[in-house]
Amino acid sequence: MEKTTKRLLLSLLLLAATVIPATAQTVTLTWDQNTEAEVNAYKIYYRTDTATLPFNGTSLAEGASPITVSGSASTALSINLPEDGNIYYFAATAVSNSGVESSFSEIIASEWIPHLQAPAKNATVGTAANFSWGLPPSGYNVTYELHYGTDPNLRSNAAATIAPKSFTAGWPQLKLSLIVPLAILFSLLMAIRAGRTKRIWRPIRTGFCIGLLILQASCGGGGDSALSTDQTTPAADSTSPATAQPLFTKVVTGISTTGYAIDDLQSDSVYYWKIVAIDSDGFPYESITQSFTTATN
């Protein structure tokens, strides 16, 4: 059966790469040689299930991520993909003699993934934006999901802020204000009932002890905060949790074209976005995640 060759360009400072499937279970990663004198190796990082970092895969026979390719003149690596049905995502770095490693290249995949076009990486836009992405290869019958928000991981349930701990107004405060006078009244009633002045201090002491126990119990549960388990990143000033920025992700489903316009962005914010293409069998093709910034009003 004739196979079509897929070439997906990848850039890394002076490093570029392509992925060319050779057989149904083999891909060959190739890149242009980095000509900087101190470069003596390349590292190939990979993972499955998502195109987001960290690339910490362990399932390839060639070794756990990253796979080291020695020699600056080495410009190819063949990968035998397991028959697990997963899309594999790859990124490369160049390594110097002293062990200094370059930044990651753009990400490529063992199958087609949507190519993000706009907003471009690190672009600045207003509070409205036109998202666009590339067409799929011939024969791909897909619809699209647009994921965007302030959460770098684009978790669909990310929506929380850190609130400072404080007592809740209302009944808990009322309980605290009534404890001491009620304890005194209780002790006096016990003293009157006793009928002897010399025994007054014992019930008063008992009343105060009961009051203190009630006070301790009422304070123990105070100060609940509105904090979701792991969906919030504290503000830069970690000593001021009240100023933490909220993280959220919005998902638009059922998009049939390769573009979508929105006008609900917040100014002076960093946004992240990705496209998930879903075929007629429900199989997802997830793009890389890209960031952009909104201008200050």
C-alpha cells in the first residue's frame, strides 16, 4: 500500500527538524546540523497524550525521554513506535560541550495535528481576537474544539482564586460575643441556687471553664478559604494570597471551520490556547499550546 510522506517543519534557534513516517510503526526524525562549534549532541524529548510539557515519556524502546544523539554532525534518529494507538509528540534541543542545553524546538507529532496560525506565538492583541488554524490533510473529517484561558495547562475545570483566611460574619461572631456574659450569668445562677456566699467562686470558675471550652471549639473551624485543590497559581507576592490571579479555561466545541472570533478577553493578561480536532470516530488530534498577551487599556 502506498504511503504518503508527511513533513512537519520544526525550528529551534539554528536547529530544524522534520518527521517522516517510514512505515506504519516507524518514524524518522531529521534536522539540520547546528554549526556552532561548541555543539556536540542533540536531545530528543517525547511524550504521548498531549503536546504540553514536560516531555517525560518512557514507552519507546530507544529509551526514556530525552534520547541523546551524540555528535554535532548527527542529523537523524529512527524511532520504532509501539502499536498503542497513541500520537507521539517530539521536541529537540542542542547540547554544548559544557552541557548547556538550548531551548526547546517547536513540537512535531507522529500524526497530523492542527497548525496554529493566529494569534501568533507571543503576539499582543486587544480584548477581541480572531483565532485561526490550518486545514487538515485530505481525508480527515474533523470538527474542532477551541481551548483558551489564563491557565497554562488549559485544564477545563480551572477556575479558582486564593482567598485570605478570615472569620465569616454573622452567627460565628455572635457566638463569640455572647460566650463570656452567658458564662457569668450561668455561674451566678448556680451561686444563688447554692445559697451560700462562700461557694460562689466554685460555680463562677466552672462557668468560665465551660465558656472557654465553647470558645475554643467555635474558633477551631474558622477561616475557611475559597481555594480549589490545584487549579490556582499564587500571585508573584506569595505573602499576599488575596492578590492571586484567577486561572480559567473556556472551551468552544463543535466548530466546523478553521477560525473563530471572540471578544471576551481581559486586558493586560497572558492567554494560552490550543485546538483539538476530533474525527468521526471520536479520536482527538491535539495541537501544541501557544501563548499571547492582551494589551493594557
